[in-house]
Amino acid sequence: MSYDFDLFVIGAGSGGVRAARFAAGFGAKVAVAESRYLGGTCVNVGCVPKKLLVYGAHFADDFEQAESFGWTAGKANFDWPLLIANKNREIDRLNGIYRELLINSGVTLLEGHARLADANHVDINGQRFSAERILIATGGWPQIPEIPGHEYAITSNEAFFLKELPKRILVVGGGYIAVEFAGIFNGLGADTRLLYRGDLFLRGFDQSVRIHLAEELTKRGLRLDFNTDIVQIDKQANGSLLATLKDGTQLETDSIFYATGRRPMLDNLGLENTRVEFNEAGYIDVNEHFETRDPSILALGDVIGGVQLTPVATAEGMAVARRLFKPEQYRPVDYRHIPTAVFSQPNIGTVGLTEEQAIEQGHKVVVFESRFRPMKLTLTESPEQTLMKLVVDAESDRVLGCHMVGPDAGDIIQGLAIALKAGATKRLFDDTIGVHPTSAEEFVTLRTAVSSR
């Protein structure tokens, strides 16, 4: 049978674009449909604009610390609308780059809402196209619990376009998005409180990392309220919001930001016209080749509920393109030792197993840990401390996990991820000469174990 396209991709986010570009480069006839914005969540309302806002939030510290290095500056003033306007300009530039990447790769770009008519046909903008294979890469969408008054709350989607910086804000959630935005708002001068229903945020991260970050955020004046949740939101006559907590406490604020989870963005995709099935969590069920119950329909990225990180989606997109159109280059995605950064203030960088995971998996572990004041801060009054931690298998000497809380943690952990993937031992870390004076050298000078379990 002849098809209009060899591959029809729905969603021009990181995973979809990577699959489309490389499939086209391998000689396939490819189309991409996108109904919102090129680049997906990451480029438009995710990691890229968020990192720009994180940079902006850091300047308050830089101005304050500069005096300790001999600089005298005038009173600093922050302009939120200017930051947002500059951010928007950069995102527009990136949108254009994504457009050029697709078109220059020979991909047919269709801007509109695509809907599956069946396992091999897609309707968009009043046209129907046939495709041998269809790839769903529509990403995720933030969701707010449907409590009374939930319509007054915002998510990350809206936060990037606020006309003014709120004077007071409640951030609800315990994941990395909540922690990052709480740091952004706090760093830019808003009176910020983080509310989380659990005992401690960042569940799944190493316990030392979680405790250390909580201590550092508290030093920065960020109010952390654990074991609590909002049950109702009311809008006041003066325009402010009144949040009622589960214990009856009421908090008045100017904005309430929710980062309590994301759902797969599958609205009106026509999946009911196919044999695509979902798992218990509501994500598309796929096999190891990202195929659904309809072999002609594939899915990857946030819609399948795996590791929801941009580089993972791009790796999955590459794997799909290679397997379908360049099988001699195909290799499956390796989900082990995925490095992760949380752009909190200070940053978190982590790769490999946490101490808790290592013990749970049956390893006898030796833990090396260091807390110290970064050299940059030694001339200042800042009490901030950096944490570095290695989790080592006592029997094989293999390093199972590396964890850091401190400046540039994400950049430092990237190189260590290669070492862990290569199976590096603690002896190899010890035998590596450090770059002096840097924080990173601490990872190769940790000599004394702090615990053995």
C-alpha cells in the first residue's frame, strides 16, 4: 500500500522533532503536526525559560556578594516585565530555529490540531493524510487539584507570562518544578512560601540531598511548610487570594502556583478510533520499541509516563528513527545512570543510585560525604554550604551514585555521569587528580567514609 508519509509525528516537542529530523535524514518521508508551539514544553514553558528566570533570580546574591570583592554599586532595581519581554524574545528565536531545523531536514510541517481517524490516517486542518506509522509525542500538561477555587490558581504555563511579579506567592508541590519556582520567586524578591503535603520535598532523591537543600532554602528566607495542603481558595474583594489549609489555617496571598503533577496531553487525539491502550496511571502503554497495541502507532516522551526529562525524550526519538529507518545504527535507550539537575538555589546534581536505593537493592554501601563553604563565598557573609556525596559498593568498590547540592551542580555531575556509566570505582576517583581550586575536585578527594551500611 502507498502512503502519503512513512512517518507522521504528532507533536513538535523535543522527542517528536528529534524523531522527525533524523527519520527524514535517513530518507523517510516525514510530516510533523503541531497545534501550539514549536519546541514543546521545554523550549516554551519549561526548562529553557525556567533556566533564564533562575539566572535572573541569582543576581540578587551576586550584587550583595560583589561588595566583598571590592565592588561598590548603586541600589539595584528589578524589572519583571523587562525580564519576561527578553525571555519571550529568546523563545521566539528558538521557535524559529526549530522551524528551520524541521524544514531544512525535509520534514513537512503542518500547524494545526491533528486527530487520528484510524491506525494509519490523520486528520488536520480539514485534510486527511495516510501514514505507514504514526508517532504520538504530544508531551504533558500541568494539572491543578479540583478544590473549591482552583480556577484562581496558576501553573508553570501561566507563570512565564505574568504581567507583574507577585508580592506574595504560595507555591504548592514537592517536586523539582515546585522547588525551582519557589527559588525563582524568592530570589526575585517575592514573599514566598512552599507548601507540600508530605514530610519532605523531592521524594526519590537522596535523603542527604533533600535535608541539605531544605536547610539551605530556609537560610535564604524561603518559608517551607510540610505536611500541609490547601483545601479551598477564595478571592477577596481587594483582589488577593485567601488559601484555607487542611488544619483550618488561612493564608492571604497575591498568587497561588501549583506544581502538583502533570498529565499526558492526549485531548481530542482520536485515540478511541485505534487499539491504543493505557496503563493504570493513564499513560499510553507501549512495548520496548515504543509500539502501542496498534503496531503502526508509536508513542514516546511524557505521554508514556517514563522518565520525564527532555534528553530522555530526544534519546527515545533517536531510537525510534534509527530502528525504523536505519536499523544498522539502532541501539535501545539505556535508562541507567541518567543524570539529573534541579535548578533550585543552590542547584542539585545527581546521577546513579541514592543511598536508600542502593541498600534496597541489596548493596552493602560505603558513603563518602563532604559539606563545605564554596571558595567564592569565603570573602562574603553568606552561610551557604555545598554538599557532595558518593555512594560506593563495599564489595566491588564501584561508585553507585554521585550527589551534589551547590553552585553549578548540574554542570559538574554531567562528567561524573560518564564515569558511572563506564563503571568507575572509588579507586579510580581517588587516583584522578583534581582541578584546583574548584568545588568539583572534592569528588576526587573524598577519603574518609562517613557511614557503612
